[in-house]
Amino acid sequence: MTVPTYTSFAGQVDAAQEIAAATGDLDLLQADRPGYGTRNILEVSFNMVNATVGAGVIGLPMAIYYAGFFNGLVLSAVVGILTYLAVHTMILAAKRAGVYKFAALGEHVLGRPGFYLLNMMLFIQSAGSCVSYIIIVADTLPVLLGLYLPQFPFLAHRERMTILISVLAIFPLNLPRSIGALASWSTVSVLLLPVMIVTFLIRAPAYAPLHDAPLTFLGEDPISALGIMSFALVCTQVALSNFLSQRNQSVSGWRATTFVSTLISWSISMAFAFIGYLSFGKDVQSNIFSNFPADDNVINVGRLALGVSMILTVPMAFYPARDAAQKILGYETAHRQPSTLQHHAVTVALFSVFLVLGVSVHSLGKVYSVVGGVASSFLAYMMPALAYLGIFHPTWLPWQRRSTSEQTPLLIKEGEDMEAQPALAYDVGTIVCLLFGSFLMFFTLVKAFIS
């Protein structure tokens, strides 16, 4: 295998390239640099949807209640548009700088403190997501097995069955280095999501007359609604790895992937949100499935689809958490990749911790909601905006003004990377993302401390 020479923004040749060239490890190459993607646009779009539509979606009906019906529709559209802009412009910045690791992008823009800040936010967001997905598996599949297979009482044991399911079904999906290996499973997971929506469409009308769902404009807590929506739609932490797995890595190709994945994710999420709210109104709970009785057979089909989908979605959150941990530990740098032993050791250690938390914790509570909301606002809006502005307009960031004239010019990859150019619409969009993320983070923290 011939590996083309590729230099980072500092002009250094990545040592991982030499390792990959010597071993011929396509999985390592695909996880590390452009030019080795094997997945088409639709497959990567499904991967992005799978990473986006996770446990957060079942809390969206509560977000509509907090925001108000019509205000919720407006806010959801704003969040969807900003998510599209953030994901697309972050890849533009990465292509222009020749930096394809999220943490390295943060370091390039924010310096060494930014490297640790970004990794900390990534770990909080991804670890919290992993634990919440395992909690949903624990609260869903053992209950269904106990209900429909009462002759096997051990199947209803929450802790034992969750551990068994996690070790046999979830853990093997976390072993590959490249997220592209999960594309086929992501397709299955995404195809399970309509099953949940169909169960809602079939059964929700039967419960709607029992609950009051006022079509108000402004709800009681729009800030919390924005936090829930942002948490449900954030996917920037897996954007770069998915871009590297895509065969067509041109700007237009990624624009298509971003548009398709954002549209599908937003449509699925808002279907959950509005169907759930219109069905249960003021009585809606944070987990929409908790509003249905346990013996509703049609809804239990949706519960089963949710449980299986969460099994396939855990790796989409686990990969960024592992990457962040490996960078913090120094196993992964600009000059090296983790060894096989280090890769598997970190995988086993993190998975064990997440599994213990998932089977022992029933509700992550208010602290998790606040921490997750802060991490989501930073990852979803602020970091992509800072990356774009720091690379295309460095003088717009105060801390980069002094050093801009002394920086070594970026080494641009020949060919399609020259497509990565700034535009007025992207300039305005990234500034809006930065302001929106800062606003959401600030008021989330204020609300948490004064309440």
C-alpha cells in the first residue's frame, strides 16, 4: 500500500502514517487521515443519524412542553439549522488546516488549554451518553423479557441481563478503531427508529383524549428546552471520524452528507417531540415511554426497537469518549497512535466503568442534565464556530491576533482541499453559533446555581 505524504498544520509528518504504511492497516489509516474512506454518502449519513438520534430523543416531548408548542417548533428549527452549519463549517476548517482530529483542531485554535478543555467536554458528553444508553437498555429489555417470558425469571433481572447483553452485544462493537466499521449496524439502528414512530402513531390517539395538550406559544422554561434539543441533536464529536470514513471527501460530498443526516435526524427527533407532547401534554414525562402502561403490546414493540437501537448506538458515543481518554493519557498524539494493547486496555477499562454506572444508576438527575447541557452547547456550537473563525479569520479572535503574523502558513493538501473556502453566509452563521452556544451555556449555569 502506497501512503501519500501528508503534513499537519505545523508541517510535521504524522508518525502514524509510517506505522500504517508498514502494517497496511486500512482501519488505522481511515481513522487517521483523508483519502482512505470506503463508505458512500448514504452510509455515512446513516452513521451520523445513528450518532445523533439516541437517548436524548425520548426527552424531546418534555422540551416542547418547556418551550411551548409554537415556540418549540421555532426553536427546533433554529437548533437544526445551527447544527447543520456547525457540522459543515467545522469540516471546512479541518480540510483547510489539514487537521482531522477534533482535539487537535481545538489545540490549533485555542492552544494547549483548548486541547484539554475540548477533551474534557468530549469525555463528559460522550460518557454521559454511553451511560444513558445503557440505562435505557437496562430499563427496557429485561422488563420486556420478564413480561413475555415469565417462565424464565432470570431474564427479568435488570443487572444480570444488562451485563450479559452489554458484554455479548455491545462490547464487540466498540473494538474497531474506525467508526466506519459500524456503518452497516448504524443502518439497522436507524431503520428501527421508524418502528418506534409507528407505534406512537398507532397508540398515541388512544391516550390523547385523557391529557390536556395546550397549543401555547411560550412555555415555562425555554432555556431548558434549548438544552434538551441541543443535547438530542449534537453530533460534532463524531463528524470528523465520519468524514474520514466517507469515500467522497469533497466539500460538495460532505455538504450532501451533512444536509441528509441533519434533515433525517431533525425529522425523526421532532416527530418524537410533537407526537409525544400532543399525546400527553402537561403530563408528559422525561422518558416518553414511561407515559405508556407496561402492558401495551403495540408500544412494547416500540420499546423493543428502542432497546435494540440503543445497543447499536452505544458505540457511537463510546468512540469519542475513548479518543478523548487516549489523548488525555498521552496514548494518542500528533506523532503516534495508540498501540493495540493500549487501544484494547482503554476500551475494556472505559466500557467496564460505563457498564457499572449503567446498571447501578436509574436516573442521572439534575447534575447530569446541567453538565450535559454545558458540554453539548460547547461541542455543538461554540467549538465548530471557533474552529472556523480561528482558521479562516484568525484576527477575529483576540488571542490569535498577536501570533497571526508569526504563524507558518498552512500546508494545504493538493486538489479538493482547495475547495474549503470561507463565505459570508458561513461567517455570519458561525458567529451566530458562537453567540447562541455562549448564551445557552451561561443561562444554563445561572439557572442551575439559582434554582
